[in-house]
Amino acid sequence: SNDAKKLHLLCIAVITGECSGSLATATLGKLCTSRWLTYSSRLLRLYMSGDYPDDLKEGIEVLAKFIVTVYARIHAAAKHESDLIHGPRHLFNEIEYIRENFTADNKSLLLKSVQQNGFYAHPHSMIIAMMGDADPSVRKAGVSMVLRILDKDEEFRQLGQRPPVYQEFLVPEINFNASHYSKMIRVIHDGVGHYYYQPANTYKKEVRRRKVRITIPPLLRNCSRAEIVGFIRKPLITDYLCHSQPCERGVRTTTEATSSKMSYNLQLGQGLMAELNKDEVPHASRKRLFAEDSL
């Protein structure tokens, strides 16, 4: 996108110390709290201008460093390796970049944010990533875990019980010292076929104490045992993106609706109507096309 291209050029300008006049005066995209691209571009341009109070200097420098060394790199990687199987690896690389480029105090603050938003550390995402990994040994480990879960589910069925399928989605406690993305969370095996993980310490105490059972990822639920084993030989590829602009637009619509001083039901209605209007009149932002669609 045009916003991504401008952010890329601004990152190069920060690294080289050279910013062209056209880039310095270029019009940036609409500012939106749910989409960091335009925020980042504005902050980098402010950082290069030096036009800010001295008491904000340290904070702006840290944010500029984060954008150049972490955010822009992960954004580009997510666009280049966009399949769902790459999600946990992007999260792991983000942690690595933070560990490499920041002091202990800043690192602690940044990793706290990573923990709160570490959705790709969830076991379902981890299993999908492992089964799509280029390394056969990693794929084999992922397949082995899925087969053991399937075996345990079959035991439930033989006893006339329904195996656990759905569970509350909880972000797991992330191991920030992991040497590989597949080791970002601690998987607990009880010795009889059950796998568990520990929820993040950002949840309430009664949630943190729970051990959450790992189930089959929904994406693999309809796969046969032979298909699961086949991923050892041929890596899994999905039709889903690990990051997409429609998702960002959905967050933006929700943010705009919740920022208004209305009741929850009215905010929900505003968001739903906005999405409905986009489906019915996709070009409503252009008056000429809106008129043509109305004829």
C-alpha cells in the first residue's frame, strides 16, 4: 500500500540520515488509532525534524527505534510471508528484535505489551505453524502432538463421552527466552495423553491458576489421520492470512463506534450498520459511483 511504502522510505531515511524534500512534505494517510502505519510515519517524521520538547526526547527516540528495528520489519515480513503458518514465527522474531535492540527497562515494557497481545503463541496457532514448518523434525513433533490428542479423543468416544472440542481462548504465558518459536510456551504433558498450557499472568488470579487443555485446532478438525500424518512429508499450507487489511478495517470500525458517547447496544448497531453499508454500497466514498449504483 501507499502508506506502507512511505513508512519504508521513512525508515531508510532514519537509518541513512538523509530525507528528501518530497518525503518530508509528503501527505500521509488518515490518522487512525487502530492502524499503526500512519502513526509510525508521522512519528518518524517528527523524530527527524527534532521539533519537540526536551522532556519528550527520550520517549520519541525509543518509539522511533522501535518502529525502525521492530514494527516495520515485522509488518514487511507479515506481508511477504502472509500465510497463517508464519504467524507464530513473526511473533518470535518480534521478541528477538526487542531483545536485541533495547535496554532492560524498555525491554520489560515492550515485552509486557507483546504478552498482552501474544495471540499467535496460542497452542492452536503453534501446532498449525509446526505442521507447516520447512524443518521435517518440527513438522514431525507437531504431527506427534496432534495424533496423541486424537488418540485421547478416541478414548473418550469409546467410553461414550464427548471429547472436549471447544475451549475459551486464553493467551498463554510466553517464554521470552525461548530459542525457537515452538518453545515459546510451556506445554504440560500429564503422561496419559493430555496436553495443557498455562494462561498468561495478565489474567485474573483464578484464571492464571488454571491449566487449559490443548485441543485439535479447528483448521485440522476435519482432517483424517492419514492427512495429518501426510504433513510430515509435505508441509501444511493454508488459505488464511496471518495479517490482513480487512482485519485492520474491522478494528477501525469498532474503534470509531466505541469512541462515541452512546450505550453499548447503539455502539454495536453503529459498527454493524457501517459494515453492512460497505457490503451493499462498496464505493460509497465516491459520489459519482454512488449515484450510478442508485440508478
